[in-house]
Amino acid sequence: MSSQSTIITGQVRLRRKLCKTLFFIDIQPDNEPKSQVFFRTDDGSLDIVDFQESFRACRPGSIITVQVFPPNDPSEQEGRSHTVWQCSHPVDVVVPYTSRIAFIQDRALGGSSVRRDIVEIKSANRHESTPCKYWINKNKCERGDDCPFQHPTAEVFEKIRVEWLEEREKNRKMATHDPEDPHTSKKPHGLRAIIFVEWIRRTFADQLKNGGAVLDVAGGKGEISMVLSRGFGIPTIVVEPKTRKLPNYWFTRLRRLMLRFEAGHEPDWKSKEVQLALQHWPCDVAPTYQHTMLNDQFLEDHVELLKTVSLFVGLHSDQATIPIVDAALKAGKAFAVVPCCVFSHDNRSRQLRNGELVTTTEQQIQYILEKDTHGHGGQIQTDYLDFEGKNRVVYWIPDK
């Protein structure tokens, strides 16, 4: 393979992902014809992390240097007038594309062989063509009149946009469907903090009944903490590096969500009773804020604070998810996290016991389940929350 390898430097004119294990780019060198480069994991030429890093590096418009070789599958070149390569090495970004204006990609190599008379017929009957996804999504298309897809306006635009959104939501639900999830009709994503709080109160009733505080890590403005403290009198500490503004409308929005959740339907916001309820919270307990990171230094610097804490939580806490788990296990405190993003490119050392790299949410959950509880007993478990999106919670209650 090395004797046939070559190095290409050029601009990425197109990037397209065909499936989870395969994507390709069309690359344009300065003084040579465009060629096509495949990146894949299904033949073992790349592992999943290198594959993902290559995909990010090959941003359309960027100038890159890539080491390539003839494809492992010779049929990839058959019937193509352009040269096809394969890559199994890291991509070097020479000049990244950083413009705020979206790069307009070329048509895929080999995709321009459609008969011109068919293209002309399609253009002449534009109203019968497929709607442009960029136009429907943003009411804007960088290609303008050169776009071969439909750009509807007025009532037709509104009708097609509604249909497009419904189809996208349907596809999203199909893609995220978990046959183990008992919740068939889920509540809106906007209620996730309140639903998580209800689950916390049920699951950790023993830990919270004696005034134990909740450490809300990567909590942002502190939605979970506000509901726990002002709604139910449970003391909370928000650990969040960034200082967030807490405008009055944020408190009002959160109170409205609580009333909506408690009622089980949309309340009559004009009624005096509801208006009065909006002005007051059930409890006077307020969250406190620690604008810092949760790490070993935090555990050392806040020994007295941690004595008052009975539970660590994180809802879609991104890169803080595993640190929450590790810190709670080290401190012997219960935890509950709802994993979302994995950031595998920043954490290549994370592997399952079977050797697989942690690259998906499901693998991240399994990674947490395989954690050692450091002699504190108990079993790390999972449950499902009744809201749309990533809703599988991983939790642990140590033995008393």
C-alpha cells in the first residue's frame, strides 16, 4: 500500500457522509483534476475516532493535505472517469475555512452525467421538483436561481415548511427510538428539568429527607436547582464555571413551566388564581452558585460543603458527565446523570471492558455502568425519563 500511496494538497469542494461508517470528499488541487477520497471504518482502515476526526478536518472550503492510496475495494474505481482514492491517515488542515458565509459545495464527481434535456425539463417544471432543504429551513439559499430545487413562497412555503418539520420530527423519533423505553407518548423537551426533578425526588427520597443538598453540576442558569429549591425546599448548589444572567423573564418562564407540569395541561393564564401563583414560589429556599469546575481540586477545597451534599446530578451536562460520576464515586455520594454528547475525540482513552472505544451515548452509558464503586457498594443502574430527546438516566445509590 505504501508504494502506491501519494500525498494530495487541495481544497475540499464537497463532503458527503453516506452512512455511519463511510464518507467521501471531492478535493481540488491547484493544477490537477479533482479526485475523490473515501474514508471508512467498515474495512478496518480507520477506527471510529480517527474517522470522526477526519470528518471534522475535511470541512468544505478548507485546504487540506491528505495521504491516500488506491481503494481497498477495486470496484470503487470501476466505471468512474475520475480518480478514486482511500485514506487511512490523519488529515492535515493547511488553511481552515472560517468564513461565516456557508461554503457552496460542488456537485459530486460522477454526479453530473445526467442528460441535459432532463435537467432542462426539471428546471422548466420547477414546481414539481423537490423543495430545497436550505430554503425551507432558513428561507434562504446560497445558490439562488442556480439551485435545482424548489423555492416556494407565501402560503405554499408555509404549507411545505409544516410538512417538512413534521417529517423531520418523525425521522428524529425513529432514529432515537429505544425499544426498552417504556414511555410511548413523551412530554416536550422544554419540561425536561422539571421531569428530572420529579424523578430525583422519588428515587432519592431517603437521601433528601434529612436536608441533604444537591450538587447541580454544569447546571447553566440553574433550572434544576431552582425547581428543587424554590419548588420543593431542597437545598442546592449550582457548580457552573460561567456566570449566567438570571433575568426576570427566566424566573417567570420556569414558574409557568412548573404550573403547566403540575396541571397536566395548559393553564388559563388569564385567571386571577394562576396569575397570583405566577408571582410566588412555594418555598423560600434559593440555590447557591459556585463558579468553578468540578474536579479533584474542588473536592479538596470544599470538604465542608461536600459534607452537606447527598447527591450529584447532571442533565445533558456534556463534557462534565464523566467527571460528575467520577467525583461522586470518589466522594461516596449518590449521583444521577443524563448523558447526551460524548466528545470521543477529546477522550480517546475511554474504552469499554471489551476494548471498544466510547463514541456513542449508549457506549458512554455502558462505560458508566462498568465503573468501580470504590467499596461503597450499591449498583449503578439506568432508568428512562418521560421527555423527548436523550432521556436515559444513569444513577447510583451507595450502601449506607
